[in-house]
Amino acid sequence: MRESEAKTMIVAMQDHATEENIQLVIERMVELGFNVHRTTGAVQTILAGVGTPDHFDVAEFKVLAGVHDAYRISSPYKLAGRSFRPEGTKIKFPNGVVVGGEEVVVMAGPCSVESHEQILLSAKQVAAAGGKFLRGGAYKPRSSPYSFQGMGLEGLKLLRDVSNETGLLVITEVMEISQIEVMLPYIDCFQVGARNMQNFNLLRELGHVRKPVLLKRGIAATIEEVLLSAEYILSGGNYDLMLCERGIRTYETYTRNTMDISAIPVLKKLTHLPVMGDPSHGVGIRDLVPPMALASVAAGADGLLMEMHPNPDKAMSDGAQSMYPEQLEKLVAQLRLIAPIVGRKMA
Amino acid sequence: MRESEAKTMIVAMQDHATEENIQLVIERMVELGFNVHRTTGAVQTILAGVGTPDHFDVAEFKVLAGVHDAYRISSPYKLAGRSFRPEGTKIKFPNGVVVGGEEVVVMAGPCSVESHEQILLSAKQVAAAGGKFLRGGAYKPRSSPYSFQGMGLEGLKLLRDVSNETGLLVITEVMEISQIEVMLPYIDCFQVGARNMQNFNLLRELGHVRKPVLLKRGIAATIEEVLLSAEYILSGGNYDLMLCERGIRTYETYTRNTMDISAIPVLKKLTHLPVMGDPSHGVGIRDLVPPMALASVAAGADGLLMEMHPNPDKAMSDGAQSMYPEQLEKLVAQLRLIAPIVGRKMA
Amino acid sequence: MRESEAKTMIVAMQDHATEENIQLVIERMVELGFNVHRTTGAVQTILAGVGTPDHFDVAEFKVLAGVHDAYRISSPYKLAGRSFRPEGTKIKFPNGVVVGGEEVVVMAGPCSVESHEQILLSAKQVAAAGGKFLRGGAYKPRSSPYSFQGMGLEGLKLLRDVSNETGLLVITEVMEISQIEVMLPYIDCFQVGARNMQNFNLLRELGHVRKPVLLKRGIAATIEEVLLSAEYILSGGNYDLMLCERGIRTYETYTRNTMDISAIPVLKKLTHLPVMGDPSHGVGIRDLVPPMALASVAAGADGLLMEMHPNPDKAMSDGAQSMYPEQLEKLVAQLRLIAPIVGRKMA
Amino acid sequence: MRESEAKTMIVAMQDHATEENIQLVIERMVELGFNVHRTTGAVQTILAGVGTPDHFDVAEFKVLAGVHDAYRISSPYKLAGRSFRPEGTKIKFPNGVVVGGEEVVVMAGPCSVESHEQILLSAKQVAAAGGKFLRGGAYKPRSSPYSFQGMGLEGLKLLRDVSNETGLLVITEVMEISQIEVMLPYIDCFQVGARNMQNFNLLRELGHVRKPVLLKRGIAATIEEVLLSAEYILSGGNYDLMLCERGIRTYETYTRNTMDISAIPVLKKLTHLPVMGDPSHGVGIRDLVPPMALASVAAGADGLLMEMHPNPDKAMSDGAQSMYPEQLEKLVAQLRLIAPIVGRKMA
């Protein structure tokens, strides 16, 4: 991996920067471990640094005297980059389901586990529609301390039970390091929510686990930041990682978030990791979920994570964005037709 | 249209607002033309105003003494609302092409008209791929005064000539009132660019024209603001209007803009006007245009406006986001398969 | 506190919604614990719900059949609201410093604790300039796993030692529940970083601690969300809480973040909690820190949290936004003159 | 000005890009007029182009085969840059008032001219408080076609009359090219609103006028785009130009816009043009205007543009953000004390 550690930075000096300024910048670059190539123009000098410094911050160079601007050329991530594994990552699950291969995978279920009856019915409906994973929150991150906070361990047990019964895999959110051990016996995939995308201690711990992880994009995270957070998990040795676009915060208030569909093909290009779409959080309005799910797969998503509830009008959380079971069924039928047009098929 | 003029506003008073404060708010509401319905709770009073005031501003009520918050209930637009024409608007063009009906329409061509040779070749390639409109700028809005500003009248003539030759319709951007008259003989559809979405004088003039208009969403415009701008054109009597999502500005810098695919189904719900997608400006990177075009149609777009150039690497503007002719051809072939899955077909 | 639990919601039905639709909405409101007041207009019906439901989600009502829109009237937070403690919260520290009173307090120091020499020199410079708190990270949240991650416990000890020596108080960031116990003996104030503003488990634990907490606004957090996060800490019984504006993410890339100065007077109006400004993270460029610090105090801030490093060009993190010691000194001198103009004085 | 036309671009090739790819990039750079300096590393090649091309688009290079990324080094604007006139631009008005010098100038008045009585009273109150310009809209850009659109020519005459009477200068908004001639006899300064910041035809015309112009930042405009728009006016020969920060659109909805106070010191660094602040539009809430006005001047603004109305509760537009006369008076008194602390004084 020696090569991927080579880093390049460009420092463009101001027109007529003094030689003293230029020398101070070169000195600092060399100190960090760069070899410096200098292009001296009639009015402007450009310094290109190439080397293997441990870490460096372009912002630091931008404020040095005489500097016009500074640019990091090489990617700040290594293991997440497409070139690390050009053929793409395939995550294999116990029952033979593969995420990241030819097949597009549907993960669905209610926002929260509420009762045995509710989650069993959900599981049956997801399985009947063609879903492969049951989603459902046992631990719920809620903006208000006065909202329903989830069933905890009891919820995990229910998820495992009904999934065994229906042949589904279990994906559910982990919010905190201490929950990892508790969850391991019950789940097939950890989900890291948008609010924890930069909870680096949690990410580091998930790097040491040997269970797949789905990492959601933070509500204001750039694509580069998603890949840097992925790097935390990968650098711990856990390569069974998938990413998930779930909407970003913009000025538009009609939808809960603005789902950045273009992030799907962009991520597919930049990284070897599978990329999912979550239209439920992406838009937050039930009737917009099917069109956005179709759009996600048309744009190249490896799968979908969606909320469906047997009775969304009575859901204890996120009812407004949960599909009716019949909506999910109709949607998956449409997805079966769209997938082949973009060279895929439904799992 | 009497009913659509009925307006409703809610004013929620602060807990324990004084009776004097409440009376002053009621007085101001009545003055504007509202009938006021009062709900007096143990701690909080709610005032609902219903009536037909000429205009009012909720912000004004939010800052009155004793007011907790104020809400406009009814839509601020009338003619653009879906209920004004529930069956949807169909725009019929001379050669029989209809926008807003069952068929999905492709409009394509280079960013700018550069020469007879370039635009003729473009037209042939667009027609061959299955496009129905030739796009191409004669007047170019450029961020820098030092960039190429378009061929003007000469460009309009070229557009008309090659379109006649290839059986295409012409759509091109109008930037200013004085250009309207100049353009009329040469074009089939006016395009209002994102930067002019709130150039109200221009919109008002276009309301008096009897040629179809495509109105692009501004780079920071809310969906409601798009509909209010549409209202300027509709209220002048020009009902041949279509809207176009072309990306909004967010914090993400990897793409030129963030294309808000969800705006397509949202607009289809809120208004009777046809809704187009412009993935070229939406993302600004050639290879992302096809996936975003597929996503737009999967999400319900009535058509696509896209940049294609016979030789994008030599384009005088926007080369980076212009498709190669063969990309357009392949894309339309895929669109032909996707359209029926969402109940449409390609024009 | 009975009154602050009274909640109000407005549901505006669509024009000509059916009586059946209206009855279903009323039923659901009653089920949740609302008393419903109905205003029946010629075309539109408005339902005002008043009551003490445990929790409810307006989004759920927005998607019910026949509903035009739904509005939450009462604030979703209770303990953080200005009306809970109209006179404002004053946080008293061991050495007599008070945050939230008449005095404006300066907290300054390097981004990271790097060595005994560096942090001792920093402390002396902060004290000499008139600062009352020494800031410095022992645990560092870094976007990249390859960046310097802080000195940990060793850093905490150094902070305590040099603060004792210079008469300063210690404020430093807590990133994770397990660090709370470790930090308690060494610090005077916990700092919750922007990335952890919605790490609800961490917030809940900090509610059970008896040490002051400074809670930073998340990079994409609304003002309401800041107050809901504050509620997590307050509802655990820890009232020694201050908030901090530190820049939000927008489309503008010249500055690291866009510092929302207006959030300072807005928060002062909405909550009784002290409000700090962090211009270092707010803009991320050294020379912009002094003007933004002056602006913060002119706009009503109760204090400032800023980065200063004895030798910012050699800092191990955030050097570009760290002031030189002489900049801090000059700034505090200016603050001494500005504070009285807005009715304050420097601590 | 030969030097300022020298432009620099960096193209960083992908690791192991082929020699063929590299040669094609070099060829294209040379074709545009660049001299190319090549740095060949073990894994990566960097190309620095220096020259005087007429125009070029880095986006075009970003999508060429084998290219990792491309960067424009030199500023895309010339005349607006600080280095063009390092001492700063001072705009001199007929009555001796200077904008851009040592003095901080207050411009105030109602959103719209409504009547002789209203505007005369406004002028007297502005003059009494210490303002130097009377602002007031004769032509109003309104989001809705159903809102009050201004008094037009009649409004211009009233502005002139009452200003003559009170010794104030007149600043008012121009929305369209045809209004320029109409306005010239009545006004002292053209104001270009945020919605017209990229109405390039209007800007070009204002470049040919010999009257000062105040150009507002667009609601989603980057700082670089503001300077490019300024370039349109400057390149026409009109150097009496000032810029104005008036709030940008973000996800925060509590305030009407998010006023980017940091844009003031950033612009002061990048350009020689005077920089104003408009806290009325910046936040949109009356009681927040004074703290944001103080913050603007503390951060280095050359002046303020603010809404004040003799009776804001009855204003025909923007009443919610218009100050009461006594608020303006108190504010200017505070400004008199703050200005000297940042090396200025009030005009």
C-alpha cells in the first residue's frame, strides 16, 4: 500500500510574493515530509509537494504569509477508495444474500419495534413483498427526551425471533459502544444512523467487530466526510461495510430532507463499498417514498432501506414516512422491472 | 374563482397574552379583511382568520406584542395550484408534440450555439437519438463578463434553420424583456433560466406572450417560490407553462448543484403544470447525467432538458456537463424501457 | 409545571374535505389526548387541539387523508424555555467566575494539549490577556482516523496543573460516556462538540453529572434542535448549562463554516441559558476571529470560546484558526470597550 | 493591467495516468494559451499552466480522461480585486458624504414609498437619528404577483422631494434596464437587489451609468460570485460601486435569512470596494436588527442599509423587519460609541 500513502499538495503563492515568504513555505513543506517542486513564473510561483507526510492540513498553508491558496490533491482516505478494490465489495450474509453484487436488496420494516404482534406482522409483510432484511429500531435516537425511546433488549429479541420465523436478516441501529456487545447475538447487520456518522469512537469499535455495518450519511456530511468515516471502520479491519444516502439538510422545507440521489452514482465511482438508498428518511413523506426508491435504483443503488408499518397511522414513531404494506408490494414489483434496465436484478 | 381567493391565517397567542394584546391582533386581522374565530384555552388563545384580504404578510403578525407565532394556511398561489386544473396541463406544439401528457419528451442540444456546422450536427444527433426539441443558447448568462456571451440573433436564426431541417422544435433562453420580440419568430418555447426565476418584470411580460414557456427553478428557490413565479406568467394569461428542476445549491461541492429529484413528484402533486428535469445543470458532470436522467423519469418527470455536444471537449461553454452523442442515444434507449414501468411512454 | 405541559396543534383541512376525513382526524387527536376546537368555514375547516398528550408528531397529521397542513404551536421543549426561568441562568464557578451574569467571559487556549511546555505557555498567555478559562482538547474528534487523536488522560492532568498554576478554570471536550468519570477530577466544565450535539445517550449522562456543561450547536442543527438537546441535559437535573454558536454549514466555502451571529440574540430571547460564541470554529481563519468575536459580543454573547496557540504555525491541529497570543491580547482590550456599550463588562 | 491577466491553472493527473492522457491534457492547455510546467512524480504527474488565455473552464479539465482534479489558481475577477486599488475605493456623494472612507454611513427608510406623508415623516426621522441616505422602494420586486408592487415614478418624485427638504441622499432599487433612465434625475444611488445580482444585462447597463451603485449579494451567491457580478459593473467603467451583505439562505428558518457577518471582513480583504450590511433583510425580525447592525460595524462594515418605518405595524410591505424610529435613534447612538473602537467614526 506504499503508493496510496503518497500525498500531493499544491501551494500557489500570491503574485509577487517575496522570496522570503516562498522560502518559509518550502521549509514548512519539507519539515512535514514533502519533496517540493517549484515553478517560478513571471508573476506567480507554484509549489508542488509530493511525499508521505503522516498528516497535514492545507488550511494551515492557506494562512501563511504570501500564500494565495493551497490545495490537497490526493484523497485523504485510502482503504475506502475505489482503487483499493476496483472490483467492488460484496458483503455475504448467512442465508446467502449478497449486498454489492448483481442483486438489488430490499431492507424494510417499521421505524421502531413496538410489540411482538406488530413486528411479526411487519416481518411477514416484508418477506411477502420480497424484502430480504427486516429493519426496526430497538434503540431510538429522538430529538426530544420526551419521545418514545425504544424497547431496547426486548426489541432485539423480538427482531431475532420473527426474522428466524420469516427467513429475514436483521438490521438495526447501534447508538453507543456499550450496545455493541448486547446486540451481537441478535442481529445480522449494524446500522449507524446519520447523527452518529462522526461518532468516531463508535466507528472505531465497529471496526473491530466481525459483523457487517451500514453507515448512513450525516445530515450535513459531504461525500468526502462519509468516506473518511468509512475509513475509521475499515482501518479497524472490518471490510463488510456499506454506505447509505438518506437525505441531506437544505433550505427546502417541503420535504423532511433533500435526498441527494446523485450521491449514489458519485459514491459508486469513488468507492468500492456498496451504496444503499433510504428514501423514507430522504423525503419523510410516505407517498414520495416509492418514486424516490425507483429513482435510487435507476441511479445505481445496490439496495434500499425503507420504512413500512402494518398500520402507519398508529405507529409510535415516523408514521408519516412509513409505507403501507401494499405500497411496498407494488414498489418491489416495479423495481423488478427497472433493475434489469440498469444491468441488475432484484434479490 | 371566488373560492380560491378565500384565505386562512392562524395566530397563536403566547400563553397568558393579555386581553389587550389579543384585541389588537383581532383588530388588525379584521382591518385586513378577515373574519376571526377565537378559541380561548386555559393558558393559550388561538385566532383563526378566514376571509378574502387582498394581501397580507404573516411575518407582520409574528412580531406583534403577545403573539407566539402566525401561520398562513392557504396557498399563496391560485392559478398554479393542482386544484385549478386537476386533470393536468397539456402543452401542444406545432408539430404535434405534447408536453404534460402520457409521453415523456426529450429536449437536448449544446449549451451554446457556436456555428452552423456545430448546431446542424447537434440537431441531427438529437433527432437521431429520439429527441423532440433542440436546445441551444443564443444569449448566454455568464457569471464572468469575460466569458463567451453567445451569438445573439445569428444564433437564433441558426437554431430555426437546422430545426426546420431536422423536424425538431426550438427551445432557447430569454434573458431580458427586449429579447422577447426578437426571439418570437425563431423559437417554439422560451426558457427562463434559474437566475431569472424571480425577474418578475420578465415573467410578467412572458405572461402576455402566446408561446410556451419553460421556467427553471432558481438555485435557491423553494418549491413554493417556483409556484409563485409561475403565477406571474399564468396571471398574464399564458397557460402554456412548464416547470423544470435543475439542481439547487447546497453545501455539497462534488457536484455543481444538488439535483432535488423529489421536487419532481412534489410539483406533480401541487400543480397541474408539466415538470421537466435538467440533469446537466443538476449535477454538472457528464457521466452523472444519464443516471440522473433515468432517476428523473423514474420519479415522474414529464420530460428532460439535457446538454449534448458533438464534441464536448471543444465546447465553448459547459463542455464538462455535455453528453457525447452516443451517451444520449444509449440513454434514450434506456428511457424507452423505464417509461412504461411508471405508466408513460417516450415521445 | 403543569402549564408548560399544555400543548397546542392546529390541523387545517383541505378545502371541501369530507366530513368523514374530518371525523377521522378529530378521532386521532382525541386519542392522543387533545381537546378539539373546530372552526367550520364555507370552504375550509380548522381544528385546534389543546391538551397534554405525552408526545405527538405533526408529520403524522400532515399525511392523513383530507389534511392540508398541520402545525405544532407550543414549543417542544420545556425546561430550556425562557419562561421557565425568566431572570436567566447564572453559572457559578469555584473561583467566583459567573457565566450568564453581567460579565462577558473569555475562554481560550490551543485546539489540542500537545506538551507541558506548550500548554503552560498557553495558560500564561490566556491569563495575561484576561481570559478566565483555559480550553484545550485532550480527546480529539478528527474527521480522519489518520490525524492526531489527542493526549488523553495525560492531557487532562496537564490542563489541571497549569490551570491551578495560573488561576484559570478548565474546559475541555467530552466525546463519550466512558470519559465522563475520567474527566471529572480534572476539569471545571464539560464541552460537548458540534458532532455530539445529538449524541443523546451522552447528553443524558451529562444530565446526571454535577458539573457545568457547554453544549455546542451542531453543524446543521436548527435553533430548535439545540434547545431540544439542551432539554436532555436539563431533564436529568443538571441546570448549569450554557449553549454555544460555532458556525453552521452553508454553501459558502470561503470560510470553514458560516457563523450565525443572529443565533446569539435569538437564543437569548428563547432560552434562559447563557449563550457563548466560538468564532474560531465559526470561520476557521485566524484573521477573521477578532472581527467575529467583536461582532458576537456586540450582538449579546455572554462569552467567547476561542483558539489561541503560542505558535500556531506549528500547532498539531487547527493551527489555521488559532490566534497569535498578541491577537488575543489586542482583542480583549477592544472587548473591554465594546462590552459597556451593550450593557455588559468583561470578567 | 497586463499582469492581472496572467492566469494559472493546475491539473493533477490520476496516479499512473497514461502518457497519452497526459499529452492530451497538455495539448488542450496549450491550445487555450497556457505555457505548461510539468512535475512528474513516481506515481502522479502535476501540470501547472501559466498564461493569458481569453477564458477557460476548469470543469472541462476535471472530466478529461486520466485527470484527478483541476484547480483555477488566479482569481476570475480583475477589477474588483483588492490589488487593483489597494488603498480602497471612496465614493463621494454630492453633499460631501463619502462611503468607503473613515466614516460609517447609515442609510435608512421604509421598505416602500407609500405616500407623501409617510415618506416625509420617514425622512425627518432618519435625518434626526443621524442617517445620511433615505432608502425606500418605488419599484418593488415581490414574490407574489398579488402583492403591492410599488408607486413607480410617483414614488421617485416623492423620494427626491423629501430628501431635498431634509438634506438626505436617495438610494432606491432598480429592477430593470428601462427604469435606469427614468430614475436618473431623482436618485443619488442605484440599489441592485439580491434577486438581480446575476441579472447580467442590467449590471452591464449600470456599468455605463455615471451614478453610484449598491450591489446586494444574492440569496445563494458565493463571495466569488458577488465579485464577478461587481466585475460586470466595473468593466463598464463605473467604479462608484459598493457591495452589501443582506443574508443568505440556509436551513435555519427562525430568521428570514442567515446574515453572514463574516462576509464583511472577507470582502474587505478581497476587494477595494466599500462593504455595507443590511441587517433588516439579513434577519427579517425587527428586534434582531439592532444587535446585527452593531455586529456588522464591529466586524468592519462601511455602513448600514436598514428599514425604518414611522408606523411599521401599518407598513404596506416588510413591516415585520422595519424598526420603530426610536429604535433607529438608539441604535445610531450606540454605533457612535462602537465605531471608534474599530478605528472608525459615524458620518
